[in-house]
Amino acid sequence: MSEEGNGRAEQPAIASLSLEIKLNDVEVRVLGALVEKQLTTPEYYPLTLNALIHACNQISNRDPVVAYDEQTVTGALESLREQKLVRMVSTAEGRVPKYRHVLNEVIELRAAEVALLCALLLRGPQTVGELRGRTERLYSFSDIAYVEATLQALSERADGPLVVKLPRQTGQKESRYAHLLSGPIELVEQAQAQPSDATRARADDDRLAQLESEVAALRQELTELRQQFTEFKRQFE
């Protein structure tokens, strides 16, 4: 197996490059799919373009489910190669190029950290419990505390945090964690996503008004039915 570029391209990049990574949604999915397949099906890794498209679009362990075409995935691969996160490789078995990620070369990561980042890339923000359950095929965490410690390590890296703990949202019992490979998360947007007290009050008023209208209509219909029944009875008196 040979890789693009010369021997110098094999040298791991310095860890500070993690601060420069900013991926879009398609790049996040492509990178996450490459990481997952390396860990779960190493016998079929690196991936051909067709295999990678299938991995991005698969229904299981993905949120959201997408339907990327060849052009979309190819564009993401080119961008990831420019960011030194993916390499194209050729094998002795065939002419079809294959692709592999080099995330753990650009950013020094432990196996447990790679697994958590992979799950966050593929499924978005998740709680500690969700992450433990969804990384079983990627890495064996002994308990919740181990997951929490690994997330804390990822959030306190000297070269810049790779994950962040999101504020607990209304109606949720636990906080969720999100990756930062797409750049900082605007927590203001997170707050705005939750309806304000005034918005909820207006919605409640609207629902109450609708219910009152429906009740009034039912009462009117009942009154008319009673009148019709009374008139019907009079015909036999």
C-alpha cells in the first residue's frame, strides 16, 4: 500500500493544528464514517469511494440520516485532504483508490478519545450514558465514570478543547456533550432553540382558545341534535 505525497507527509502534524480544524456537516460525516469503519471493519479499511458513500448514508448509528451522492462525498474528501485529515492510498490489489483518515496523527488521541469523538461526529450531541452505549463496538468503557473522565480530558486539552459540555436544556435530566471539530458552538443559539416563557404562554393560550372553540362547536351540535330528536318524537305523539 502506498500513500500520496513523499515520505515527509507521513510525519504527524503538531497537536496545535487541532485549533485550525473547522469542518462542515458533510466533512464531519465523512470523517466520522472513516473512523468508525477503521475500528469496526478493519479488514475492509481503507475505504473505496463507493464504500465510503455507503458508510455515510447508512441508516444505523447515524443522526441525521443522509443521502449523499458521489459529488458531495468527493468534495468533502478533497477538503479533508487539504486539511491533512484524510489521505488517498493505492493498493497492490487494484487500481481503485481508497481513503483513510489520519485524525489521530494530526491530533494526538488515545483509543478511548477516538471512540467518543467518532460517536459525536456520527450522531451529534449526546449524554454520557448514550455515548457509553453507542461506543460499545468502538471501545469498551468499563463504566460511566471512565466515559466522563475521557470527555473531561478532551474538553481540557492544552492545545484547545475538542468537546464541550452543553448547558442542560429544559425538560432534560442530563447535559449533552458535543464535538468542536466544526468550530465553537454558539451557546446563545442553543438557548434560542428553547421556547421562551412568553412563547410558551402564547402557545398555551392558542391551544386553550382552540379547545374552547371546539367545545362550543360540540355544544351547538348537541343542541341541534336534541332539537331534531324532540321534533322527531312529536311525530309519534
